[in-house]
Amino acid sequence: MTTIGIIGSGNMATATATAIGTRAAKYHHAIELMRGNTAKAQALATQIGNAATVGTFGTKPAGDIVVLAGLYAGAVDVVAHYGDALAGKILIDITNPFNADASGVMTTPGNSVAQQIAAVAPEGAHVVKAFNSIFGGVIAENKPVDVLFPGGIAEAKVSVAAFIESLNMRPRDAGALQMAHALEWAGILVVGLANNGGGFDIAFGADVL
């Protein structure tokens, strides 16, 4: 069993904490929720159940893997706020920097949210981008969908792959952290597919033929 920290605020944090947290708890991971609003964190912990706990926002998370589940605009500030409390942690960036009408992203090549997070993360913290191109409802289902994830450090990606596999999902290594910008566009693409007949129960796959 691994302890998974989930840090965030806002609607995305609610949806993601519920989806990832509930699925992870089902597969016997301990869940620690951290939000600026302790009451909302406790409500999520109650919803997830399985002894999910609430940590103090800004203090060192209990687990080695920390999911950054807030809005993209605040993700960098949250990591900067935590500072050395995140040293040695694996940070999974699930944010989507969509523009106002979800027709594009607010980032540019070489400046993805994941790369911005990596730039302010403390020494020894490693950033991996994952889960952002999968709808919360799909994550909540017990289906072995593919999870695309780029990252900068091989050891961190091995740990994230093991976590993904433990959730009955298939890890798909997408390369170096520079690929995070492409994955942000993949989030836009899956929304486009969903809005044009695909529905919100679809997910990308990478089959070996």
C-alpha cells in the first residue's frame, strides 16, 4: 500500500480527488487530501471513504507521490508555497491549461504547466504529467484504460507507472517532460472528440499491433 497525497482547490480538485482518490482507495492505497479549505477536504475524505485522511495544507505530505489537482493557474504557486515540504516527492501534474472556450491551451512549447512546476519545485522533487487527458468519469470506472505520461527522471516514471498499474490502468511512457505540452493539447483533443459525437466516456489508447 502506498500513501497518495492530493493537493488542490476548486472544481477540478473536487472532481479529480474524487475520481483518482476513490479508485486509488479501492486498490488499497491510503489517501491524504490537502486543501486550503479544510472543511471541503474533509467532505471529500468522507466521500472517498476507506480511511482517507485530511492533511494540513502547506505541510509535508505523508506519501512519496503527490497529485497536483488544482486549477492550472495556481499550480505553480501551490508548489512554490509548499517549497521544501515537497523535496524528494514525485509530483503528478494533472492540470489542463485550457483557454476560455477550450479551443487551445494557454501554454507554449517548452513552457508547459509541468515544466513551470518543475522550475519552482525543490531539489529532489520530480514532475510527471499524467491523467489530464482522461475524463473524471472514465477514471472513476474500473476499466484498464491507457494513461499517457511524460516525465524527466526515469526513476520517477517507474514509480508512476507502478502506481498506474496498481489502479488497473495501463501506463504509456510518452517520453521526456518536454512532451507535457503535447499532452496538454491531447486534453483539448479529447474534449473535441467528446463534444462532436464521441461522448464523455471515451479515452485515448495506444495499442501494440
